[in-house]
Amino acid sequence: DAMEYAAESRSSELAEELIAFFLEERLYECFAAALYHCYDLLHPHVILELAWKNKITDYAMPYMVQVFRDFQIRLERLERAEAERKDEQREQQQQNGMTSWCLR
């Protein structure tokens, strides 16, 4: 219930407090489950640091793998968009160059 409440709250602060509670109580399975329930509210660097400090990186690793995958997808989209923007810009410059050449 607490995980659902934190996720529905859309509050990163509340989600991180819940994560901290699970760590304090050594409820590592709940910690791992909360990573998925509150996935988009959490800061990956915070989760990795907490897991490392508490020596429970195995519990955080599936979450971190998903985070890296999502980062890779986002980066690939940005690279494609940037390449398309540069192509359009190059075409526009070529068209402008042709137009000015024809007007001479």
C-alpha cells in the first residue's frame, strides 16, 4: 500500500523516504519492489549510492539495468533527431545557395 501511495503521489521526495525506510528496516525485497513501483520518481544516482552503501547492489541491479536501457533508447532518439535536424539544415542551406546563385 505504501508503494502504491508513493507512486500515485508523484512525489520524488516521498518515494525516496519510502526507499530509506525499507533500507533502515532491512526490508530489501520491499526496497527492490519499490524501485519498480516508483521507477519514474527516483533518481538513479541516489539509488545506486544507497544500494552500494548498504551493500545490496544485487537488489538494485535489475532497476539499474532498466535505467541504463532507457537512457540508451533516449540517447539514440536524440542522436537520430539531431542527425535529421542537421540534414534538414544542410538541405536548407543548399537550397538557399542555389536560389541566390540563380538570382545573380
